[in-house]
Amino acid sequence: MSNSKRHFIFSLLFLGWIIDSLTLFGMNIAIIPISKELGLTETQSGMIISSFWLSSACMTLIAGWVSDKFGSRKVIVIALTIISLFSLLTGMVGSFASILIIRLVLGLGDGGLPTGSGVAITEIYKKGVRARAKSFLLAAQLGGSVLALYLTALISDVYGWRVMFYIIGGGGLLVTILLAIFYHPPQIQRELAQKAATPKLPLRELYKQKMLWIIVVMYFGSSIAQWGFSSWMPSYLESARHLNLQEVGSISMIPQAFGLASAMITGYLIDKQLAGKEKFIILFGAIMASACLIFMYNAQSIQAAVAFQCLYSLGGSAISMTVLSIPLKYVSERIVGSFMGTMYFVGGLAGFIAPTVMGALVDAFHTFEYAFFFLIGALLVTACCSLFFTLRSSNEVFEVQSKTTVQQS
């Protein structure tokens, strides 16, 4: 594959991630007018946000296996088709039940896209640049969240929230068609890896690896914090800080921009100067993000709250970028799809659990205080797990066979 075609395909993947991010984060703003129009409780609002993650979590395991067996193209195209079509249908809902079902189906597409994209990176990029490639996709997610927060608030105020989902769905269908036409990943490297591999053991051997479960728990804790924070922050700013919808959208963009910068910088550093030092980035990011949540909740002014929110985004994005890059750098191409599928499965579970639990805590105690403590607890679990993550060298490659790891020469 030529460099020009590689960059073109990656650009389409980038746009696909933006479309997915608009669907995901747009709901965090749109749920405010939706809940008012449909008369939803805080718990029901949390269920709508969480339903997306329940189906996403279930799909990631299937998508990982399919990506390993058949390659990334089919998974990515099908995932984007689902995201686009059901984004269009979101604009047509008229009840709690209908929007809940549509968000459940949308999650199936979201569950396939990240896992398929992770395999696509291993198919079209060499090991030395994969973390940076992943950082660009994470940047697309964060950039999409910035656009979603601003555009959803603006469009909802002017044209209504339904129009936003029509726009997202139409754009998604265009990107999907282009990927279906032009994306045909090279299979040579995959075939050579399969021929050179030792005889395959049952996939259950993967789940016996200590390293997998350390990474999985770190990703689960950081995802609880990430999705709980992003899904409820707009509602927190509106109800606790008394901002209107456009102010919520505008202010929420600022921390996301900091998170975007953090992801890009972290992706570069862990491919270069900080390769092999991932545990320290995760530990520092978790401690920093936990402290910022405490300071943000107790801030006396909206300016101080937003400042701490920005610092939180720096730490939180550094954690996510680092944890997601570990399989791309240190896991054999033969099992990377299944490995990342397991990670995205627990991340999806976290996305399902966090908004629902936070909504229930707010309903039960009529304050966001306990919801913030819930997020802090998840970050502390991530920090503790990072202490147990070790690599003997920056060239270590994890494989499923009779031994836990194979040392790459």
C-alpha cells in the first residue's frame, strides 16, 4: 500500500471516528432538551446514555474475533453503516422506549468501530508509529466531542435536537460508502504472521494472561471516570452551575480541547522518549485527575471549575491514550483484535455502568457529590493497578502460547 493511499484510508477512518463521536457525545447535550420534551427522570436519562454502552460492550468481543479472523474492513464498514442509519432514526423518536432501543442498536456499531480500527492500524502501519496513529484516532474522538458539545447546543437551540442527528447520519453514510469502495487492507503481513505463529491454542489461553487483566482493570477504571464524567458534566453545569444550553456547550468544549492536546502529545511521547514507561504516565494521570475532580466540585466560581476540568482532561486523556496504545505496541498481531476486543468490552461495560450509577446517585442524594466520589474511586483503582504493570523491555511482545511472553530480538 502506497503512503498516499495509506494516509487517505486513515483520513476516512479519522472521519468515521468523528461521526461516531458526534453520535456519542452529542447525546450528552441533546439529553437535556430530550428529557424535557419526553418528561424523563434523571435515572431514565442515565439509562438512555448507558444503553449505548451495553450493546457496545457486547459487540466488542465479537468484533475482535471477526477482525482477527477476517480482517478489519468488514467490521469497520458494517459498524459505520449501523452508526449512520440509526443516527438518522434517533431524530425520529417520540418516546423513552423508542430512543432506548435505537441507542442500544447504535451501540452495536460503536462496539465494532474501535476494535476494527485497532486491527486496521496493525495492518497498515509499522509498530514504531502505531501509538501515534492511535493518538490521531483518539484525537478524532475528542475532536468530535468538541464539535458535538458546541454544535448540539447551537443546533438544538436554533433548529431542534432532531436536526443534529439527521446531519450526523447523512455525513456518516457518505464516509461509509467511501471506505467500502477504497479500503482494501494488505494481507501479506497478516498471512506471514499466521504462518510463523506457533500452533494455536484455544482463545481461553488469552484470558489466563496476568498482563491482560491488569490492563483490562486499568481500562475499566479509567473508562468509568471518562464516560461518567463526559456524560454527566453538561447536566452538572446546567443544574448545579446554572448555565443555559449554549453556555454549557461552549464551556464544555474547552476541557475537551485540552484532552485532545494531551492525547496527541502522549501518543508521540510513548512512541519516543517514554517508550516502556507507560505505567508512570498512567499513575501520574490517575492521581492528577482524582485531585482535579475534588477541586472542581469545591470550586467557588465557574472559572475555577472549568480550569480544574481542563486539568482533569489532561490527566484523563493521558491515561486513555497510554492504556489503549499498550496492545498496539506490545501484543502480537495474531491476537491483537481479540485482546483489544476484551478491553473495549470492559470499556463498554464502564460506559453502561457509570452514567446509570451517577444518575441514580444524583436522584437518591439530590447532589452530585457522591457521583464525583464514585469517579474518584474508579481512578484510584486504575492508579493501584498501574503499580503492577511491568515490562522487561520496550521490545517485549505478548503472545498466547505456552509462555506468557515472547522476547522479540
